[in-house]
Amino acid sequence: MATRPISPEDHDRIAKAIRAAESKTDGEIYCVVAYASDGYFFPAAFMATLAMLIVSLAVSYGLEAWWLSIRVPHFLIAQLLATASVLVLLWALPGLRIHLVPRRLRYQAAHANALKQFLARNVHRTAARTGVLVFVSIAEHYAEVIADSGIDSRVGQHVWDGVVRDLTAHAGDDRLADGFIKAIEATGAVLAEHFPVSSGDSNELDDHLVEI
């Protein structure tokens, strides 16, 4: 997914895209990009320890098949040293951890972070419940659009799935800012169709991309 940092110019482009989209609707669009949704130390440590136990079991059967023997205390000490070495490596190299974590767990962590941001940024507290969060977690290669209850009753999930596919495609090409702008435009068009701007509309959420 995206590797280049988002420049100040890109932040300005995204903010302008949000303001332009919201000028046609009573809905609110909020954008968040997370560089990672979890530290993954404990899941990675568990997977690494499990893998070492399986390897140790295979090695013990191999030694027995070859009529070789090793004293149990020495075998246990070797296992403990290997485990300690792996834990130190995971602690020193955070970027290695996520590669040891199953995709399902990575997506669960990213989804949980998206929900957390939806609540923490008050996207759920707009007057008509018409807030939309556009969320990307780079390390997990994950994107999600979360719409508040006022929108969910009118817009099917397949609409947001299409926005996410386009956003992840742009992010995969290292054009994350362009992806956000396209997602904002698509989201704005959906909101304008179902919640056109009214005379009493006010801006309830900040119009910028938040990096965490």
C-alpha cells in the first residue's frame, strides 16, 4: 500500500475536496489515515512461539529417527534461548511483527480502530446522524467506509464497498491522497443524492485528513 508521506499540498487538496463535497449535502465527511492499527507484539510473539514449538517437535522426532540424543535440560535451554531471541527481535524490529500475524487478525484490529475513530472523532454525533468516516490503515492494507445510522437506512453496503475498492486500488499504486479525493467525491455524490444541502446546514466536523 502507500509508502510516501502525505504532503501539506495533499492535505490541502483533500480538505478542499471535503469542503466541495459537503457544499452539496447536509452530510459530513471525515477522513482518517492510520499508519498501523496495533503494535502486534503479543500476537506475533504467540505465533512465533507456536512455530518454534512445532519446529522443536519436528527436530526431536528427527533426532530420534537418526538415533541421536540430546539431554532434556539442554533441549529445554535451547528452546528458551530461541524463544528469548525471537522476543527480543520482535521488540527491536516492530515492522517485522505484522508479517507474523494472520490477515484475519490484522483486519480485525484495523476494523476495531476504524470504529474507535468513528466514535472518538464524533462522526456519530451529527444532528441528522449523517456522518461518514473514510478510514485507511496502511500497515494492514485495509480501508473502510463507516456511515452513521441516518445513512445506512438509505444507502446499501455495496455502495461503500465500491468506494473502498477504488480507494485501496489508489493506495496500492502509492496514490493515497488521490484515493482519498476520489472516495470523498464518490461519498459526496451519494450524500448529495439522499441528503441534499438545506438552507440551515452547518459544518459540524473538521474538513481535513487526520493522520494517526
